[in-house]
Amino acid sequence: MTATKHTRDNHLSQLNDPTLFKEFSFIDGKWVNATDHQTMDVYNPANQNWLGNIPMLSAEQSQTAINAAQSAFAQWAGLLPHERSQYLRRWFELIIANRDDLALIMTLEQGKGIDDARGEIDYAAAFIEFYAEEAKRPNIEGVTSHLQHAEMELWREPIGIVGLITPWNFPCAMITRKAAAALAAGCPVVIHPSYETPYSALALAELATRAGIPAGIFNVLTGDAATIVAPWMHDVRVRAISFTGSTEVGKLLYRQSAETVKKLVLELGGHAPFIAFEDAAVDAVVAHAIAAKFATSGQDCLAANRLFIHRHIYTEFCEKFAAATEKLSVGEGINNADINPLINEKAVQKQCAQVQDAITKGAQLLTGGQPHPAGINYMTPTVLADVPDNADIMHEETFGPVAAIIPFDDEDAVIQRANDSEYGLVAYVHTQNAHRIYRVTRALNYGMVAVNRTKITGAPIPFGGTKQSGLGREGARLGMEEFTEIKYVCRYYA
């Protein structure tokens, strides 16, 4: 049962600094409400308790944010690189100092385990720390001249205002990975967080203000995505859009950006294959598969969707994987259960539909397969074996705690099946054969490949995919370069 507005989730009283919980948008250094006072309620997906509301900003207010960012742009871009670095460093330090509060806010609005949330805060802060250092190094590159009496250089200059559209599954890290790179490059940002997880973004805005980041440089706009983002797509001053979310929405933004020829950084859907060959140690593979499938309750674009297991170890793997899955606890993130609520009831219905479709087409249900009695947003961790290629789960991103296992016999055939997807974000490979590692990683059409491990992401690496999993890279030096333009300078000196 949904709580009334007068019964706010009592876990919010545990915040050490209640002023981090904001029910406003943030434009030009000011906390603002919607001009027409329209709001949207936000609920805890774990128990449907009311957390608060957020303003539903108008298109005119979105335009105001663009104007503010443009007004602040020249001063921010004109700072010495080490000055921008100092702002970012202070922001990083404040996030670390408020780690527990930020994690609690995230758990209450997103549902993930409190320890996972603390881990995400560390991950999010790492991007700011990384780009605080990269901000010092916008190096000019020399070019060997092909003309007499001429010297040539390539300068990297900030592209301009960057629009950031971020998802609900990683409500802090997806902001900092984008925003820190843009700010380091000298660009102001306008941010639209998911309406389901707005409070993490607003807490980051509060800490950015405390760090001294000037008004107009970091703006957070809540409300309806179409209303907020439409002015960005039409305004030529918004030079780049960075989006993390579904491929469907990414394609829409791609089309809309054509009018003003914006630069796009798109981190879209994933459908990761997990391939274990006959020489892999089964117990280790099971542990890695559990982590790759069920992290963030499966609500992760890096989640292993299709588990291809060599037939020589298939039966043993299925038995051990199903047994390990049955041991996963299900419950509220505040209690650190292994599997937490999905973001909404619709997500649970999608899991059930994929399970039923696979079983109808011949898959074997090893465990789970139904909603969990913990609440309307919970799905029982589920394992399907012998999943046929024509099952929906073999082609659609699952985004939940349902694992599909498929046997294979031949290396070339499993590579072909793994590549048979419109997605190309990440692939997982387990084998002890060095020659096979080289062959398989070369043959897989994915932007990232994890070999004999699960965790591969972090601030120093260029995160991104191929095919319909997106464009561009986030993280590493490449992430900062996405928000710059190259200026070629040719100087006559004779």
C-alpha cells in the first residue's frame, strides 16, 4: 500500500545532514520550484513509502538553465586548468565526507543495497578525482609541418554547454562520470536525472555548490524528460548531449540532434554474453556468473544476459549455479539483501513475461520464475536452462534477476551466437587457454571484454560499446576529449 504524503519514509531521519535532501531543482546557483507549482511524488521502491516530491519544470525554465549556462561558460572555460581542478577536488572531498548520507539517499530512492550504494558513491567520486587531475593536462599537440615557414598545432577547446540525461540504476555515478569530464574540459552542464531517482542528483548539486563551483555551471532540472530536454535539442548553444539509457531513447535523441548537429555520447543497452569453456574451473565460473548476472539485482547494462556454458561442464555448472542462486537473499536494500526491489512493478512483469516465453519455447526452469512475496517490486532470482535461440530473453535486454543458460560445443559457433545481437557493450570470457583468449577476444564484437573476471570498470578506463550499444566513450582521457573541439592552428613565422 502506498503511504500518504503525510507519512514520509522514516529512514530519512537517519541522515546526518538533512540539508542534502532537496525537493527543488537547481538552476543558476538557486534552488527553484516549478513556475506553475506542479510536482511529482517519489516513492521508495522497496516499500512504496513516500519520500517527497520534485518540481515539474517547464520548457521555459529549461531554457533559463541554458541561458545561465551560456552566461557562465566563458568565465569557466577561461579559468586556468589547475583552477578548475581545485573546484573538482573540493567537490570530490565533500562527496567522500558525506558518503554515508549519499548512500542512504540512493538506497531509499533506487532500492539497491546500502553497501552497494556506498560502493557507488566511491565509484562516482573516483571520476571526479580522476578528472580533477586530467583537467590540468589539456595538452597542445604539435603537428609536423608540410609547409615551408609554418608551425602547426592542435588545440583542444571546450565544446560548450553539455546536456546530461542520466538513468535511475546508477543515479550518482552516471552523473559524475559525465559531469566531471565536461567540467574538467571547461564546459557547463545541464542535467536531467531520472524522475525515479532525483534526490541523488540534487544532493550532488548541493555539494557542488559547497565546493564553490560557480552559478550556472552545474544545473539539475527535474520533471518530464520530453519537456526538459526538448529545448536542449533545439538550442544551438547546447553543443553536446551525453545520455545513458535505452537504445530506443538513444535513437530518438540521435534523430533529434540532427537539427543542430550536436555531438553525442550514448551509452545504451547491453545484452552481454558470458562464455565459459571446458577448461574453466567450474566453482570460479559460478561465482563470477553470480556476480555478473545479479549485481544491482540484474538492473545493469553490464549484466550477463546469456550464459553460454561448454557442454563438458554444463550439467555441473547448472546445478551449482542454481544452488547458489537459491541462496541469494531477497529484501530491502537498507537491510543489505542480495536481491533488492526492481525499480517498479512493470519491471517485474517484464521478467515474468520473459520467463514464461522461454518456458513455452522449451527452456527448463531450474529455480524461481515468479514474483517474490517481499512486495510488488520484487522478483524471485530465476535460472533457466536449455534456453532456445528464439526465446525473447535471447534477444531482449532483461534488466532483472533472471539468468538464461545455454550449452555449446564449438568455439566458432559460440562466438557467432554471442555476436548475434544488435548490442555490443561487454562480453565475459572464461578459459585458461592463452591462445583461445586471444582468438575469442579478437572475434567478439563488443566494446569491452572481461577475461576470467567480472569487475572491469573504473575512472581510468574508456567505458562504451559498439553497434547499437552506443557512441563515444566515458571515463579515461577519452571521456574528457568527448567534450572538446579540435582547433588546428597554422602559424607563418618567416
